Amino acid sequence: MDRQDWRDVLLVDGYNMIGAWPELRELKDKDLDEARERLLNMLADYLAYSGRRVIVVFDAYRVPGLGAKYTQGKVSVQFTKEKETADECIERLARELGHRRRQIYVATSDMTEQNVAFAQGALRISARELGLIIVQARREVETKIREQALQPIKRNPIEGKLKLDQLLKLERLRRGEED
């Protein structure tokens, strides 16, 4: 198995998260597609920060494309199959992806719906907890970017890499002098 296959996995109930986070819940009422896009962008940031593989499951009854899968910003998006709920899909994925070297996390706000996944060894991340982790990750990345922007650019000139006699030879060549 590829090393990347050993990464921990975060399974996210997409519409559950949209309904749990106030900014996305308000957006959902205006434009469901935009709410999904924002969720996926937030989770892409989390993926980049955490290194975990992220799979977001959406109930396909809300959009066409039963069982469709695609990747957006390294986040895997999966729509449920016909007559399958997001909870059942997450339980199936937890079973399929479960391995002794990999931890499965399930982000949901309805804990009672995921009892099967938790019984299989998956760990729960509440909607509130995941939201706080994403905000913290974003702040840490922004802080590092600001710190790097304030540091002076360190140029490593050629004279820092060469010995004195080599520098003198180069200087003579530059002037057109012969040895």
C-alpha cells in the first residue's frame, strides 16, 4: 500500500455541517451550491493544515448525481447512492477505510445517527469542534505568512559560497585580466 493510503481520514456529513455552522446555514437558504462550495473550501484548508484525507458525503436526493464522486481541492466529494442516506454512506466508508494503521474521524452534529461508525472504532468530531479547528488552523497559517513577510529577504550572494581564491579568479575574469 502507498504511504498516502495510511493517512487518517475525516468523513464529513456535508449537509449536516452546513446546517450546523451558522454562516453556512444562512447561505444555504439563499444558495445551496454556494454553501457547498464554501464548506469544501474550508475543508480544503483543514486538509492542507492537518494532512488528513477528507471525504465529504452529501445526500444525493438534494442534487442530481446519485453515487457521483469527484475531487475538489484535494477534498474527495461523494454523493450517496440510490436509497442510501449520508449516515449509511459514512458507515460504509468507515468500514471500507478502517485499518489498524489509520484512524477514522467522523464529523457530524447528530451523534446518534453514527453509532455504527463509532462502534467500528471511528472517533467523533463535533460540528462545533471542527469549526474551531478550521478557524485555529486558518489563524496559524495567516500568522506564519505575516511573520515571513516581515522577515528581511536573505540573499545568499555568491561570495558566501566561494573561497577567497575562487572569488579572486572570478573577479580577474570579469575584468578581462589573464592569469
